Amino acid sequence: MTLEEAQKTVDNWIKEYGVRYFSELTNMAVLTEEVGELARVMSRKYGDQSFKEGENQDPADEMADVLWVLLCLANQTGVNLTEAFKKNIEKKTSRDKDRHKNNPKL
């Protein structure tokens, strides 16, 4: 599935099952919450903390939740994520093409 298809899939789901999008500000708060849930899983799976009994241990599920809300925000604000991502890759390539190769810390 492409980013464009994912945006359309989310939009169709919202229209069929979700009644309407939450406000942009609410979705921003939800995105922050979902990133926090991903951070919790990552810190327990790859860091020093341990999981609590019954706690979600699947980073893929949490990453999908983050992507879902990001797709909602893109749809709500008229952002074409395919184009935005292409431009972002070009920006990073132009800015950082030698930066990391020349970093003695890496």
C-alpha cells in the first residue's frame, strides 16, 4: 500500500465508521499519546525496563497507531504525504549527503 492509498483508506474508514475526524488539535494530542505508547513498548523491549503483566509488547501495533493518526492529520490539513515525503528525502539528501559519512562519531 502506498502512502496515497493509506491516506485514502483512512479517509474512507472515517467516513464509513468514524462519523467524522476528531479536530486537528485533538488528533495532535492523540498522536502524542500514541508516540508515548510506542516509546513505552520500545523502552521495555529494547531498554532497561520490563513489561508489566498484560501490557502490549508489539511495537508494530503501536507504530501502526502512530501512522493512523498521522494519516488522519495529513488528510485533515490537506497534506499529500507522498509529495511531502519525496521533498523531505530531497532536503535530507541535499543537506546531509556527506554529513554522516564525515562524522567521526559514526
